[in-house]
Amino acid sequence: MTPVAPRIDAEVPAFLTDLGIPGIVDVHVHFMPSSVMHAVWRFFDRAEDEYGTAWPIAYRGSDEDRLAILRSLGVRRFTSLVYAHKPGMAAWLNDWSLDFAGRTPDCVPTATFFPEPGVEAYVDSALRRGARLFKVHLQVGGFDPRDAALDGVWAVLAERGVPVVLHCGSGPLAGPFTGPGPTGEVLRRHPGLRLVIAHLGGPEYADFLTLAEGSQRCGLDTTMAATDFLDQWGEYPASLVPRLEALALDGRVWFGSDFPNIPYPYAHQVEALVRLGLGEDGLRSVLWHNGVALVGSPEVRAG
């Protein structure tokens, strides 16, 4: 019998113990340079103008405060996702993110890229410095993933099997290159890509699930999916849950939260997955096993 879903953050560690896993691997966590993070928060403070609904940030505070919260929840491995929305940003964001991971052993070294001159060189530099995962946001970046400037980058990442967390769904706002069409074309050109399609691909849930099922390595992350907040733009179809669970048991659904930029307690994302009906084995796969396989086992934290 599936343990009772946590309703508040303090209940998450006991839920994980009852489920029989040592913690959570969260592939969709944001740590950013302070100036960038505060700019993101200012954007969400105006969310009612952008999205028609308020988006209060649940976990403001310093990096140290937010690290302590993640660890108290039982999050054993997490990312520091950054992403560029214009030329000239990606390389210095990568420097910051890789330095942050270098002094935070439970953080996965991550990087980003943008279609611009020099992109292949700084992606290669990030890989040589240990980047294990990249993040790209097509809606915020506003660029076409089929841009010829990225052909070499996609090819290298496919050859090396390096995951890319890709926000390519059209929620909560569509962009000119969101939706399954552009991403599907990239996958046809580079079938070995290990794409982690963020937010279960919402709101194009069925299309992106089909895309993942038909690929070699592509999968989905659960970020914000099935939460009360995201459901206001359309609930995850119950008819897709058996296929999603099968993909999870195949190792290609990963837990994501969007921490700290969420308007509800972290526990609600876990609760939402229980409510969705993935089953105990599916939950264990999503919360722990699949993440470990994707980004590696948690490291022992110094001190």
C-alpha cells in the first residue's frame, strides 16, 4: 500500500522512508547568480499580469538557506539550472553554475547554451570542466532549437549521452518554438539525444509522451505537473497515466520541482505524484532510482 502522501514539508522524509528509498534526486532545481535569481523573482512578482494568476515564490532566501531546506526535505542530489535568454549570457552563467557545484558536492554540475557564435567552444569547455547536464528554455530564450548554430552542440551531447533538461512545452505561455514540432525535428536529426522534457511537456502532454516513447533516450520530468497550481491550465489526462508509469519503470521519468520558484510547499509536488496514481514502484523510480541513473549517486557532503 502506498504510504500516505506528505501534505507539509516536515512529512516528506518520513514518506520517503516508508516508501523504501533513501531520498530524492531532483533534476529541476534552480540556483543562479544573485542578480539573475532576483530578476526571476521580480518577474514572478508580476505574474498576474503575465499569466493571469499570482505566483508567490515559496522559498526566497540565501543560497545557504535554500540548501538547508533541500537537505532537510531529504533531497540528496539536485541541479543548479541556469538558462540564457540572449546572446552573451551562457558562458558566464556556466562559470557561475560550475563553480557553485564545485563547492556544493550534492549539486550536479550543470550548464546551458544559446545559438550564438562560440557556442560549441563554451559547451566543450563546460563538458571538460565536468558539466553533467544542460538546461535550455525555449520559451524564455525565444529561439529555434533547429538553429544551425546548435547542430554541432546537439551532435556532441547526443554522442556523449549528456542529458538536456528542455523546457519545450507551451505552458504556462507558448513561445514561437515551443510545442512538439521543433523538438521532434531535433530528435529526428539527433536520435541519440537524452532530452529531459520539462513539466511532462505540458500542456501538450500526450504529444510529448508519444515523442518520448518513440525515442532512444528521451524522457520527461515531473516539474509542477499534476499540482493544483498547474492544473488550472489543464489537468494531466488520467488516460495517459498507465503509459507514463510504464515510461517511469523504463527509467525515463525523472522527478523535478522548480525549487525555489514554486508557489506552494515542496511537499505538494510529491503529493501530486501520489495523487496522480503512479504506484509505489513508479514513485520509487521517479523520486530516486531514475535520477541516480541519470546524474549519478549522491556524494558525501563535506562537513
